[in-house]
Amino acid sequence: MENILKIEKIEKYYGSRFSLTKAIDNISFEVEKGEFVAIMGSSGSGKTTLLNCISTIDSVTSGHIYVGGVDITKLKGNHLNKFRREELGFVFQDFNLLDTLTAYENIALSLSIQNIPPKEMEERIKNVADNLNIKDVLKKYPYQMSGGQKQRVASARAIITNPKLVLADEPTGALDSKSARMLLERFNYLNKELEATILMVTHDAFTASYATRVIFIKDGKIFNELHRGENTRKEFFDQIIDVVTLLGGDLNDAL
Amino acid sequence: MMLCRLSLKNIKKSIKDYAIYFFTLILGVAIFYVFNAIDSQTVTMNVTSSTQEIIKLMVNMLSGVSVFVAFILGFLIIYASRFLIKRRNKEFGIYLILGMSKRKISMILFLETLFIGLLSLIVGLALGTLLSQLMSLVVANMFEANMTKFTFVFSKSACIKTILYFAIMYVLVMVFNTIIISKCKLIDLLHSNKKSEIIKLKNPILCVFIFVVSVSILGYAYFLVTAGFKNLDSADKIFKPIILGVVSTFLIFWSLSGLLLKIVKSLRKVYYKGLNSFILRQISSKVNTTVFSMTIICLMLFITICVLSASLTLKNSLQANIEKLAPADIQITKRMNWVDEGHTKEDIEDAKKDLLESFSDSHFNINDYVKELVEVNIYETQDLTLNHTLGTLLEEIRKQYIFLRYDEEETIMKLSDYNKIANLYGNKEYSLEKEEYLIVADFASMVEVRNIALSKKETITVFGHTLKPKYTECQDGFVELSAQHINAGIIVIPDEVVDENYKTHNVLVANYKVKTKEEKMEIESIMIKASENIPSIVYYNTKLDIAEASIGLGALVTFIGLYLGIIFLISSAAILALKELSESSDNKERYNMLRKIGTDEKMLNKALFRQIAIFFLVPLLLAIIHSIFGITFSVKILEMFGNEELLPSIVMTSVFIVIIYGSYFLITYTCSKNIIKERRR
């Protein structure tokens, strides 16, 4: 299996010499092609910092991050932007859609900044809209859509460029349970049928249970790791809950 | 004390946000000072007393205009500060939560306004003092005074006036700020930047319809002021095209965004290229909310362009006209007939003498002072008025031109007399057959009227002879020295037709024997004294007087034009800049999002540049189109001042616009770029 993401001993420090905070303290792991990995942890555990480092929004203090064999901690300026736009797809908690554009235009935007001709664009958007069940909302503006629809449009935007890795930051955080389930089922579909590699950050055990692997983080370190294997989602969910209990009461609110 | 430190820190912190505000204040103060300091600059100049009169008039008018300017600047400052307060809602919200009273917040704002006001006054006055040194060169050049030595002038009165006016404005701003603060609610303050935007899309078909309608209304308004110019014979009729123009401008801006979106969207290749869809949507979502201010800005720019170019043209034509229309040094006219009762026999007898006789009576030897002396006579008769000249076409013309005085007696001259004058002036000389006449005129609208009759070969009857016109249109020429084309028409007839009993005026035209201006002024005063010694009524007209009056008029118009033009330009540019800046900070999140999905910095900056450029250019473009017609119209109004070439003044106007408008654009772009810049942790 091909390694999509390889994280080697990364550290991230905040603050000055006198009051040092280790947001990430020596984390290493790998993600293979076609995996759906969830990173779990309570707030302040460093999971969002980790995601920001992988997405090049933030930089690491030491260590290396390889995406498709390229060390992204060495990239600078417009190479970073190029990397972000061609190799990564993003789904954010608060959707981050442009409210002035329609759903179609929002999705098209990530193609048009790669100078893809409109004809090809139309076909690809049609395809992805089919896959994510958003064909009826393509002409609508964000304010006319429900949260679930918005997040699926954002997901469409994230995967339309065929990125090596899709990064999702609390994608269900702003959704009701029904929309969350629907979105996660779509994620599963994308993962299984389209072989999209997804790395998702969440503090919610239910959301995490849709993944094929869950990595637990506490105080900037990897605490535990679970593989779903042949278990059903329900069984996997119970396993996750066990770890959460082990982690301490912090994550109880995640239920 | 704490409040004082807080407000100072606030200013320092938000100096980038305040840059435009500050820049505008400084410019406003500087310009206000410069134009009010003109009088103290002219004091040091060596000019004649009549020029001094004109300068006095000009200074009075400028200070009147200053009141108007103060109003405009006052509104601008209040608008700008209200804008800046809105930007800081969250900050005030936090103060309130911390338990600060509204009174204290008002106090902070008060202190901030005070600091900014003081600073801008000091910097503005310093800049104004520097600029006014430049201005004194302009003033001296304008009044053709020779600046023998450069003196540094500081006008105390202008300085005090500037401080006073701006102090009043700042006090008003403080009052407004207090009112705003006392009215606001905490919850609104804290949540002010969380309101989600609802995009109101206009029906594209309606937009196209409205656009077409407004363009045709505008076209009609343009037609009214250019091709339909003749029908604008009374002042109130001019309001129709103005109102039509304003309304259509508003509607064009209203429909433009929808139309543009519709057009570009249909060009898929353009719309889905790079960030074009984003830029276009940004613009169309904004234009919806800024139609009103766009209209105001467009109209202000239009006024700026027209005022600047018209005033500069007027000045140039005035100067060019003097050379052409006052080709001799002096002209003395004596009234020769007294038809009315109530004059003594001596008066009537004296009036019958011509000027040369009168001069020699008073032992004044005119030939000691002048050369190239020409003496001619003018005749008038009740039997030849405009009514008669127009003949059978009178009724038709009367309907079209209701304001002419049709029963005024025509000015009649002998052919030989007219040729003598024309020879001296360097104008064309004419010849006539026995039964012919011709009309010389250069006042364009009278030429138009007379040409109607001449083209129909209307004959006239004068002193018992019937004459037919030699030419089918008026000939160019004049007798009276003047600064403008004001010759409404002189009927030139063959010498043998003239009846000497109808002689009404005796006219002397001559050049002085000397060369320099000082010597000419000396001779002129001798000549004028001699003319005033003649008991009958004598008028005189001299090139020096005409030149001075017209220089004064030119300077007056230019200064007022410049003053108003620059203030209008600054106001419109400042409003636009403030709007754009606040848009940029509202759009910060959007740009951040674009960055997150991997857009290049270069692409982002290009998008920002285009967005701001379009916002600055669209009102300017429409204003330029308006101005093409506006200037054509004003040229027609001012045509009696001569049609000097427009190009130089249009170039000058463009320079002003490029410098002021352009620098506002650049500042806006630079500040916006800073606002949307990513702040790396």
C-alpha cells in the first residue's frame, strides 16, 4: 500500500522561553491510500494544531510531514499555495462557503483557480453532485441551504480536484444528528467507492466511528490507536467509547 | 488620564484604518487654507488699483465659497467618522461589558477626535503654507504681476479662519459621535460583525429593461443639452435635462450590476476563469447596496470635470480674445445728437462738434501722443430697427427668439469708415455696389438670427434707398474694442446712401506712440483726462482696461473653479475609499477562505485590485461620458467668450483627477491589501 501521509516526529511549541506550551509533542504516524482516519481528542489536546500543520496553514517547530513523498515543511510561499490547491481538499466546521456565490460557483471556484476549462468543469461538478446528493441545490446560495447541504457542497468542493488527501476539521460540528449521519455516510461512500483518503479531526465518538482507524491524542501525544477491522460500526463505536472512558472524563460530553 | 492613554493608543493602533480619514482631513485643511490665503499673497504684488478691486472681489467671493466648502467638508468628516465608529463596534462593546459608562466611551471618542483634529490641523496648515507659496506664483502669473523677489507669506487671518471652521466641524463630529454612542445597544455592538448576508438578486430581465430605459432617458437628456440647445431659452428649462440625467444615472447604476453579471455569466470562459466569478459576485453584491452613493459620486465627479475644464478654458479664451478683439490701444466715442428736450443750446451745439474739434477747442494736441489715428461716424435711424432688418421673416424669428429687443435701432456705418477701422485692426475690408449692404457681426447667436434673414436675401430700406444684401450671411468683424465677441451687428452701406443728419456718434480709434506698459499707462491717463474735459458725453474704451478686467474675470473663475473642483474631487474619492476599505475588512474572511483552498497571493491581490479598480472606474467613466455633453453645453453657453481650444484645459483637468483620484485609489488598494493579509501565528 502506498503511503499518502507520513508524519515524522513533529513538534509544535507556542509561547516564549519562559512559558512554553507543547501543542504537539513528538507525534509520528502514517496514513495509507484509501484510509479514512479520525483523530480524536478533547479541546486543547492539539488535534486542530495537528491538522493545521498538515494543511500547511500552520508550520511545525521540528519534524517532517510528507504528503505523497514531498516534505511540505520545506515548502514556501506560492509553492505552499500550489500544494494546497492541487494535493489537498478541505472541509471546515463552519463550511467556509462564499456567501456571494451559488453552490455551483463555489465548487467551480476550486477548479477555476487551477485554470480548468469550463467544459470539463461542468462534467466534473455534475459527477460530484451526483455522488454527494446535492444536484437540486447547485443553483442555490448558501443562505438558502440547510447546514447539511452546505457541508456536502463544501465536501464537493474539497474532493472535486481529486486531492491526494481530504482534511476535515470537525465536519459535523455544526450539524444536527440527521445531517451529520448523512454527511458521514457520504464520506464513507467517497472513501469506499472513489478511494478518497480522508483525515478527519473530531471530538465526537459517533462521528469517529465511521472511520476505518481512530487515533487518540491527549496533551499533544498519541494516546491510543484503534482499527475497525471487520467490526461493525456499532461495535467499533463501543470500542471507541471504552478508550474515551480510559482517557478520563474529558470526552464524556462527546456522547 | 487613563482615557487619554487609551484613545492615543487606539489612534496608534488603527492608524492604517484612519489613513484615508487623516489624508482627507489634511488635504481639506490645506486647500481651505491655500484658497483663503490668496488675499495676503496679492498684497505683496505690484498691481494697478483696478486689479486690486478685482482681487478684492475675488477674495470676497472665495470666502463666500469657503462657507459652502466648509459645509461639504463638514458632511464628509461626519460621514467618515460615523463610518469609523461602525468599524469599532466590537471594541466599544467590550468597553461596555467591562463596565465603562457610555459617557466615558463618548469621552474616549471625544479625545480621539481632538487628537486627530489637532494633528490634522497642524500637518494640514503646514502643508497649506507650503502649497500657498506655490500658489502665489500662480496668482502672480494669473494677474501678470512681476514677482521681483520671492517672499515667504504666512496668512494669519487665513490660518485663524481655517482653525475656526475646522474646530466647528470637529465639534459637530463630537456631538454626532456622542449621539451615536448613546443610542447603541450592547447586544448589537457585540454581534455587529456576525450578521449573515442575504444576497438579493435582481431579476436580470428587469435589469436589462431598466438599463435600456435609463440609457434612452440619458440619451434624451444629452440630446436636450446639445442638439436641442436652441429650445433651452429660459433658465428653468435647464432643470429638465438635469433631473433626467440624475434619475437615469441612478437607474443605470441600479441595473448595471445585474446586467454585467448576466453578460459575463453567459461568457462561460471568462466567468469561470480564475477568480472572475468571485470578483463579479463581490461587485454585484456591493453595487446593490451602494447605488445611491455611486450616483452621488458620479455626479460630483461630473461637476468636478465640468467646472475644472470650463473654468480653465474660459481663462485661456479670455486671454486669447484680448489680442484679437482689442487690436488698438484706445477708442473714444462721443455722442453727437441730442434729440431729447432739456438740453441747453450750448450743449446741443457742442455735441455737434466731432472729437478732433473738441480736443483742439480745449488745446489738446492728440497727435503728440498717438499714431495711426482713425476717425469714423455711426448713424442710427428710427426707420431701421431689427424689426426692419429681419423684414418678412420677423414673425417667424420672433417665435423662436422671444428675448431679443426688436425695436432697437440698428448701428449703421459708411463702407469707407468701416474699411478704415478694419484696416487698422487688420480685419478684412469690403466693397459694395450702389444698391448693396452687408452686415458685420461676431456675436454667435445674433449671427444666427441675422443669417436667417440674409439667407432669404431680405432687402432693407434706409435713408430712402432700398438695398439688397451682398452676402447671404453675416461677415466677421467689429468696431468696438472688447474682451468678447459682442458685436450684435453693424449695417454697412455705401457712402453715397448715408444721410449726414442721422449721425449719432463720432468714434476715434488710435494706438499710443510708446511701447512699454508703464508709458502706455501714463499716456492713457492724459488721454482720459482730456476726454473728460469735453462737456458732452464721451465714452472711452482702452485695451489696458479690457485686459485687466478680463484677466480679473479669468482669475476669479479659475480660482473658484479650482477650489470647488478639488473639494468635490476629494469628497467623492474619500467616500469611495472609505466604502472600499470597510468592504475589504468585511471581506477578510472571504479572502482567507480563498487562501485556504489554495489561491495564490498574487491572484488574491489581483482580484482585490480589480475589484477596487472597477469601483473607482465605473462612476468615473459615467461621469466622463456625462462631461462630454456637459462641456459641449457649457461651451455653447460661454461662446461669447470665444471658443478657445478645449484640449489644454481637459489635459489639466485630467492631471488633477489622475493625481487626486489616483492617490486615493492607491491608498485604498494598499490599505485593503494590508487588511486582507494573512496573519501567521
